[in-house]
Amino acid sequence: MWEYTDKVQQHFLEPKNVGEIENPSGTGDVGSLACGDALKLTLKIDENDIIVDAKFKTFGCASAIASSSVLTEIIKGMSVDEAAKVTNEDIAEALGGLPKEKMHCSVMGREALEAAIADYRGLVPPMAEGELVCE
Ligand code: FES
Ligand code: FES
């Protein structure tokens, strides 16, 4: 049995920012080859490059839901440049830690963020190159 922190349980039971933004400024659609799960992150970014809204949808496990939920909270209010520096360790840390078998689920959140920012910047999302790296 994996040990989940209270924060993980909270975000799993009452995830924040579930859904999809209409006419998003950037969309990140990623999937994990290791577990077959998927995550879609949509961002609303204002004219000053500030992320004013973020929503997610996932077919993922409890850790993916909690990671996505806390990720939307972390990045809201950040500039795109700041958000681009958020790592999957930051996500896990904001949850008070994840079991190490579940760290890859936070990687999926990080990949979705990277893809959404690339989409916003008009770049080819990194997923186009292939696969999410799950350790
Ligand atoms: Fe599939 Fe966590 S997202 S195991
Ligand atoms: Fe679940 Fe990597 S195996 S996200």
C-alpha cells in the first residue's frame, strides 16, 4: 500500500480547476506510454503573459489527479516564463511528497505544462517528438 499525504488526498477528493477552458491560449495534450493515462491542460494567458486561468482533465490515477490539481494552483498568477521553470519535483513537493513509484504521474503534469506553453508560443509541443519519460 502506498502512503499518500493529506495534501494528495485533499487534491484527489476535491480537485481544483477540473475542466477545459474555452478558446484557450495554450493547450497541452500528453499521454504516458508507461501507464496509458492521458492529461489535457488548458491555459488562459493575458496580454502581459500572465497565466490567469488553468484547467485540466485527466484519465489518470489519484496521483495524476492530485498533481494536475496542485499544478493549476501553482501556475495561476505566474508569468509564462516563471511557469516554464516549474518542475515535477515542485509539483510533488507542493503535495507534501509522492510515493516514488508515483513520481512519474507528476512528470505527466510537467509535460502537459511544457506542451501548453509551447502551444501558446506557437512552437511544436515537445510530445511531437515522442514520448513522455517515465522512470
Ligand atoms: Fe497513470 Fe499515475 S497517471 S499511474
Ligand atoms: Fe503513470 Fe508515468 S506511468 S504517468
